[in-house]
Amino acid sequence: MSNTPNHQKVVLVGDGAVGSSFAFAMAQQGIAEEFVVVDVIKERTQGDALDLEDATPFTSPKKIYSGEYSDCKDADLVVITAGAPQKPGETRLDLVNKNLKILSTIVKPIVDSGFNGIFLVAANPVDILTYATWKFSGFPKEKVIGSGISLDTARLRVALGKKFNISPASVDAYILGEHGDSEFAGYSAATIGTKPLLEIAKEEGVSTDDLAKIEDEVRNKAYEIINKKGATFYGVATAMTRISKAILRDENAVLPVSAYMDGQYDGLKDIYIGTPAVINGSGLARVIESPLNADEKQKMAASAKTLKKVLNDGLANLEK
């Protein structure tokens, strides 16, 4: 492969359902020229690499192979999906202790390899594991991003698109806060074609109860999918691919992610939480603080409080 400046290398850590779906999405969209798959189950990564390279004649040339943490040394982007999956009846926050332990064994060898790119974290609970990756790595906060609310926001746009008979790509609405049970829809700032969503809802007879039902369905959609098929992976893998593309192609794209807070949203600090943000080749260029009404401000504060407690408890347990 070429070593010209535009040569881009991505390392995926974790080759389960989400990781392999992400690898497939990246191959289908022809993003990055070199793609490395790392997992404790070496035979699976080898098999996936062989399978994925068969897609390249139909998409874009790409070097795809099974690798090790040492391969991160010259990578532009490391994507972490490794961790225990969410089981039926289990919340994302229930995963925190076991996945913090797994993460602590992953980040160090990546950093030790000489890696100086950007981390994208998608393992759950993603807001907490993104914070932990930032802490474990010692990297600047701009170079550690979580997939966060990207999937939830996609689900909200799908649901609103169905409700108003509009393409979901034309709905400008965000889920905010935790990627999990304390997330909420930022309806007060949502628009369709520059017109406030709440105005459109009023004109079309969509009540606040209807919107609350949509929000609740979005919040619980993961549980529905997990109960029916065991796991969610296509949606989140495509969301991760979109974030990766914005990083690798230096897009300055506004995307919903888990980002470090440094005083935004009425003084939130030292926490990763879901918000719109500008993503480019440097990682997190800046947070775009979504305007919230009084009720939404309370929900954001409550979501942050929930994450803080679980984060602090999880890190304390890790140190025992």
C-alpha cells in the first residue's frame, strides 16, 4: 500500500457483531485504505479479514488484515467496540464494571504502541467508557470521542420521519444526554425545513403526548431489538462509519456524539455526554451546545448526574 499523505489507516478493536458490522460498512463505503481487525479471538479476525477483502473488487481498493495492538502505532483512528454485550433485561449501565476492566487492558497497549491518532469508542456504557479511555490514555479530550447519541438521534429521526411523512435525513432533531435510559429528545430546538418541529406538530394535530410516546419508543428501541434478535449492530455500525468518515476526511461535520464537557449545559464539567459537535481531522473541533428549555435543562442535569455516579462508582471498583 502507498505511504502517501492521504493514506488512511483504521484499527478496529473488538470483532463481535458491532465491530464486524462496522468493518463491513467501512468496506462498503470505501473509507480508509488500510483496515486492521484486532480481537482476542484471532481466528475470527483472520476469517473476517479474508471475507471482507472479497468485497473490495466491488467497492474500493483496501488492505484488510488481522492484526495486533502494535499495528496501532501509525493508525489515524482506533475504534473500540470490545466488551461484553448487553443482554436481554440488562441496561447499558449494568455493563460498566466488566467493561471497564476489559477497557483497562486495551487502552494501555494501544498507547504503548506509539499511537497518536484519534479514539472512537462505541462499547457500552459508551459515555463512561469514552471518559475512561480519555483517562487511561492521557490523550487530549479532543482526540477521544464516543459514538454516544448518534444511534439514538438516528432512531428519533426515523420515528419523526414516519410520523410526519418526511425523509429522516430531512429531520433536524437530536437525542441528548446519556446513550441510555436517561436520554431525552431535544424537541424545543428541533426543526424540519427550518420550521420548528413543535409548530409542525401543532398544525398536524400531533400532541405532546404523541411526542413523548415517540421519545419513549426511541429510548427503548434497543431493548426491543435485543429481545427480538439478541443484539443491535447495523444502526450503530453505520453511525460509527459516519463519524469515522468525518474524522478521516476532515469534514467539519456536525454530528451527535459523546463529547467532553468543559462548562457547557449550565456548567457540566469532567464528563462525557451526548451533544451535537463539530467533528474533523483533529477529532472534536468544538461542542455545539443545543438550546434547551427549562424542562430539557433539568433532564440534561439529571442525565449527567446519573452518569457521574456510575462513572465514579465504576472507577472506584476498578481500583479495588
